[in-house]
Amino acid sequence: MKAKKPCISIKSLAKKFPESAQRLELFDSILKTAYSVGFKHQDKLSPETVRSLLQAGTPLLDTASFDENAFAGVFSRLLKQFHKNNPEEFSTVIPANVPQGLFTAHLDADADKMTDFSEALSMSTATLVSCCQQAARPQLDAFAQINSEANTGLWSESCCPFCGALPAMALVESSGARRLFCPNCLSDYRFSRHYCPACGHGGLNVLQMDAWPGLLIESCPECRLYLKTWSSGDGEPPCPFPWFDIVTYAVDEAAELQGLKRMSLSVMGV
């Protein structure tokens, strides 16, 4: 099977946000490469299994099986693409050399193994994690879509109920409820409005962005991590997630100047 690539008119979006055109086009080319590779069909989890996992606070990913060969195929294609577009950074990388166990180490967020793999591939750990995020996305996205009927109202954790990642962005609905958006499988879910998804601290600092009316930087005074949050009281965001994460990259730069760090990788893996 193949996952359905998230679609939007990149030309229209690039025209609307010319300063982000290069990033948008790069992201679209990465998606095209990643979603072009098929993988073994994924089974839908039973309602009983889903209910049990969500009530226990366990991401559904923990019982899923993935196609490591398909991941390796995507990873290899992406490395070739990056090597062609950025030979300086990827000059020492062997595009076809995909270590066995890399997919599992990435899903488990095994820092030690990822460091070992990055040394073997002659690339930084940050770059390796970014490449793995893009290569894993089609299968994680498909897994979330296949199980999209899961009652995530049973989920009370701050990480993604499907893949366990921390959110990249948030949206506060007109009702006051907060939806969090996952940078890995691109799903969304609800979480308590005034708590930090990273450390659980109650009470967030809020900074309004003059250049983006409706967009807030919600930062935690405890762990110093932040989340870009759109308030629907100002209408719908100018474009949907995940592209909104890309066009607001300047907000991330402004947050860094304040000594803050992103709660998770962006959808582009940075």
C-alpha cells in the first residue's frame, strides 16, 4: 500500500508567502519522494485494543508493526535527493547504506543508537533524526489514518496518541479547547488548555506576534519550551497544518532570540 500524500497548492501558497517559497517547495519535494514508496499493508487495531491502550496512556504505535525495508527505501531515496541538492553537507554520506535497525532506533528515540548510526553514516545526529522523521512519516501517517476512528477522548496524555511525539503546533478552538498537531504522523488531538505538553507545568507565558495576529508563542516558565498556537477567535489560520508550521518559521527565529526552544522538531525536521 501507499500512504496518501498531504496535498495543497504549493504554487498558490508560495505566492501568498513568498518569503517561505523555497522552504515550501523543499517540503513538497520531500513529501513526493517519501510518499512514492509503497509498504506492507497495515492492520487496523481492534476497538478493544485501542480502548485499552488509550486508557492506559500508551500510544497505539507500541503495538504496530512497520515495514523496515520500505523505510530503508525511502531513507535511501531521500539521502540521494539531499546529496544532489546539498553535496557539501552530504558529501561523505553513502546514499545506499541504510543500517539495519535504524527505523526501530528512531521510533524508540534511542539516543545512543542514533548517535552510533550517525557516526556510521558520517552525518550529524540532528540531520539523521531529521531524515528519519521524513522517511518514517508515510507509514506513521497511514497508521494514524487507518486508526483514525479511535476515540482519542480516552487519551489524557500530552504526546500524540498514535505515535507518541510531542506536538509541533496548537490551535485553540472558539470553545476554548486546545488541539495539538503532531509533526511526525500529522494527526491532531486534544489536550488541556493551560498545561505544558512537555513537562506538565500549569500556567504558560503568552507572547503575541505583531506580524501574525492570531498567532501566539506559549512558553513554559519551567522547561523553557514553547509551542506556536493559533487562536481561532481570530478566524481560521492562513493555511492548514503542516504547512502553517513552515510559513511561520520566522516566529521560531524570534522565539530562539528569547532563549526558548521548540517543543518538538518542525515538520521539516529542524
